[in-house]
Amino acid sequence: MRSRLLTFAIFGLLLVAIGEWDLRARKTTPLTKLNNFWLEFCVGNAGDAIRNPAVSLIRIDDGYEPLRIGDDGDVARDGRLSRLDFATILGFVGKMNPHSVAFLPTPTFDESLVLNQTDIVPLKDAAMQLPKLTVASTISNDGEQAKEAVPLRYPALTVEGDAADILTFTRTVAYPDPQILQNGTPAFREIESARDLIGKDSIRVPLVARRGDEIAPSLILAAVADHAGVPLDQIVVQLDGSRAVIRVGEAHSIPIASDGTMSVPAHSGITASMKSLSRAEDGAIRETYHFTSLTVDELAYTGEADDEVAKRILANYQTKFDSLKENLVLIGFDRTADRRITTAKGEVLSETSLIARAIAVIQSGRHIEWWPTWVRWLSLLVIAGIAAWLFRLPRNRFLPFALVALLLYFAVQVVVFSATLTWTPPFAGMSLFALLLVIGLVVPGGQATPQSSAPESDA
């Protein structure tokens, strides 16, 4: 028994060290697929605690070429998009009959350029063809109210409890375009003065902010409510309970910190493309995209149905195009220069991608976190205790009891996930049980010393 336990301790420590290294690696590792498989298995057995997100991201990426009229002088020298560009993008989206739309850019235009002249470019008309938009602004708490020429009025939310810790702002520093705002509800995208929200191991996004006695919603919160069909006056910020939450009608309950921020978990299982398969009435397999993205150039092919190349592209992307009719459509910049946010997994995201991910977390209820460190270590000690007990058993009883212990251990993990939405990567536990089985079946246990009989004396 001692030889088995000593062997288990030595090799077990090595396996645990590999697991700990993997937990701290800010990159994709050979164990990433195992982690993703186990997380999705837990999600699939979580019942109603987890739902599908509904976000389709329209990305203005490096490949987008600004529209031109005449020579190069008709394009802004700094590469900014024109009113014609944004009107065209909104027009592409409008053709898809979207369910709800959030518009992230807060552009400023060179009014001397032909492409920006309002009597030529119908940006307002393009916006009016869409359902009422959620449009972004940027706010700050720099204390310079006097510089805000025309205060932007934000919807006020209902608050229960003390809102003193909510992040504050004094003015709007980047406004939505007035033409788009004609068919939009303003909500802040960013608190420019907020610090320490994005760290090495955690990312928080503000869902509400306070100006005076009023609490305003972020674009994330307002867009989620719009897609769920919940009026903003039915959002309640509850700060008087044991844990602060934002209740979006009956649709969503969002855990927040006392300052009004929400943690965006790096290990929530939200990926760049999430879809499910179902069988239609005619027997065909149907793809449904729950979280996906399209570039503006890909979306542009919807207007080229007579072109043979466009037809093939339309066939390949049709299910993604269809997602715009059901999902929340988020329009924003995702160029290389915009990707400056690094997650704990080592992913590099733009602000647009981070907002899309935060919305998907809320919609799906994936407020998922790892087990606290002390719980992880306690679970490994439990396995060590199980090993010490199993090594005492004879081999004919060892294997069935070891398999039952293995199944119970991981069944408990699934139950804990369903109750708390916390999980732990499975490598350490799986490898220790595998080691336990190998040692129990291969390494011999201690044997009692046989009693020797005294030789008989000659008569």
C-alpha cells in the first residue's frame, strides 16, 4: 500500500503541476480542446440555467474600402468613413429585416466633403428604415460639465438601494450622429474616465452609470433589453440584496458589482461562431447561428444576386444572413488597430468584439467562473484521500470501486455547475484518476511476510 501511495504522490504532483501551468497559460494549449469539451458538456447538462445567445456582429474591418466619388480628394485624409459609407452599411443591414440593431461608432465628419453633405447622402433615411436603434456615446467623469454644449438625455432606470458606489459621469464627450439619433435611443458605450476595468486576469464592463440622482444604461444593457422586448422603464437595478443584480423585466437577471460593472468571463465557452443544428419539417438539416459575425464586404454580396460569384457566396453565407432576422445586430469597428484588449485566455479583442461577447454572456446566462483556488485544491485532496482508501482494497474490489468513485466525482462537478455556474478544468482530476487506476492495477501492494516453520529435529 505504501509503495502505491508513494508512486501516486510523486507522479500526481507532476500531473498537477502540468495542470496548473495550463491554467496560467495565456494562450491556446493542447488541453484547450479538453477544457472546451468539458465546459460544453456541463453547459449541455445545466438545464434552464444556460440558454443560447443571439448576437450577429457586422464588422467594419481592415478590408473595407471607403466609398469614393470622383478623385481621391472626396475621401477624408485620415481614413474616416463618410456619411455615405455609414448610410450604405445601414442600408445593407436594413435589407435583412433585422430584429434589433445597436450602432457602436460615434463618427465625426468633414462637412466640406461631398460624401458628407446631408442634402446628398440620406443617412437619416437609411436609419429610419431600421427598427429603433440603440446608438452609442462616450461619457466621462472629468468634471467639465461646462464643455457639454447640449447635454444628451439618457433614459433613467429604476434603482432599489444605495447607488453611491455606481460609477459616475458628468458629461458626454462623444455624441451619436444626430441623423442616426433621429431613430435611436442613446446609451453610453464607454466611460472614458473609468480606470482598472480591464486587467490581466479579469475584464469588467459598466452596465450602468450615475449622473446626479439618475442612473443611465450602457449600450450593452439597453441593447439586451431592446432585443428582449423589455422597455427600459422595466429595468430595475437592485442594490439592496445580498448580491447586486440588474433585472431586465422577466428576461434576464444580471449579477453586477456594487459599482455597476459586470465581469466578462474569459472561460465562458463563448466562441467566434456558435450554432446549433435542427431538422426542418421537410427533413433538411437547418443551421441556426447564435453568435456569429460578418464583414461589411460579405454583407455587400446580398445586393449582387445576379452575379455568379455572389450567388455562390450567398449560398455559403445564407444561414449567417438569416441570423440577422432573429439576432441582435451589432455594428462596429474591428480593424487590427482596434484590437487592444487581451483576455486571460490570450485572445486579443476589439472593443466591438468585447461588447458583443458581453451581450452574449447576458443573453445566454453564461456568468460562468472557475472554482475558487481553495476549492480546486480541496477537490484534489479529496482524490488523494480516495486513492489512499482504494489502495487498501484487494484487486478484485479495487477496479469497480475506483470506477464508481470516478463517476461520482465528475457527476458532482456537473451538479455543482448547474447550481453555481462554476467549473474547473478537468485535466488534473482526470489524470489523477487515470494514475490511480494504473497504479492500482499494475503496482503490487504490500504483502504480509509468511511465517517460516522450524525444521524438525532428528530423533
